[in-house]
Amino acid sequence: DVFEQPQHVGHKKIEFHISTEIPAVLQINSEKEQKNGKRVYLYATTEEINNTGFGRIFPAPSSNDKMETEEEDDEIPSEFISRKDLEKNRLSREEMEKYSVFKNYEPGDPNCRIYVKNLAKQVQEKDLKFIFGRYVDFQSEVERNMFDIRLMKEGRMKGQAFIGLPNEKAAAKALKEANGYVLFEKPMVVQFARSARPKQDANEGKRKK
């Protein structure tokens, strides 16, 4: 009797007995999964989050990358100049002081229309659209209609242009970024147009079109 009992106990303690418990646990878990599927998914998601703790660092820069690409897309719908190119070919304040056209420069009173002078002979409307079109949302019919370029090629106004932009904010940004930009080896002088002129110019521009 003494030897028989340990043998039975020994059989019970054999690894086979333990291994049979593991599938049993799995079966219980699988039953739980079937019954409480939602809970299992919640655990899985929390585990995934915990496991990818370092991964949290990666989404942050990737979101920044997205912002950068959005900004680039925002500023470069390919047919318009990029902000980098604008900055690269723009005179610094020190350089502007060397040019007589920038002496006594005053931006003027802010409004949605800008005045550009010191344009080279080669400049065409498409060149101005390439630069100032980046401040217009062409998906918006309102902004598209408000965007107006009037380039003077003859008479005393030769080498000057009036550009209508959707709003004062866009015009201010255009003035800040494009003033001093060298186009065909001549730096553009960008100012706000006088408030008395825009309506006439806008109407004349629409009549021509």
C-alpha cells in the first residue's frame, strides 16, 4: 500500500498531467474569447499599446512629417513657386538698402490688393501668377474670382502691376514674402495698392476678360 500510493501520486505529477492543464487553460481562454470577444480585443489593444511604447515616439515625427508635407503641398501646388524658392531669390534688408527703388519704401495701408513695381521687360502675367497664385485657394470659386492680375506694359505705368488677392491676410503675406524677390534679375518692389484704385482696376480687369 505504501508503494502503490506514491505511484498514483507520481502518475498525477507526471508532465503529461501538467500538459493537459495547459490546453484546458487555452480552452477556457478560447471560450472566454468566444463569449467575451470585446474584452479580449480591448486587452489586445492595450497590450499592443504597451508593447509599442517606443512606437509612440515614431508617430509624433511622422505627424510632423505630414504637417510639413501638407505645408509644402499648401505652398507648392507645383504650378506655383515654393516658399523656399521665394526666400532663396529674395534680397535681404541690407541688400535692399543698396537699391534706389527701395529708398523711402513704405508698405502702405493694408488691403486685399497689392502694387508691384520695378518689373523687368520680360515679365508676363503668367510669371506673376506663378508667384502670387500661391496665396490663392483655387478650389474656392470666390477666391479664384477675386484673384486678378493687371500688368502694365506700356506708357508711364510700364513695369508695374496690380494684383488682387482674396483677402487682406493673403495680401500681407504676399507682400512680406515677395517684396525684394529677384525676377529676371530685377528685384520686385511690393506694396499695398492705394485703396482708391482697386475697385476701378478690378472692374476694368473683369471687362477685359
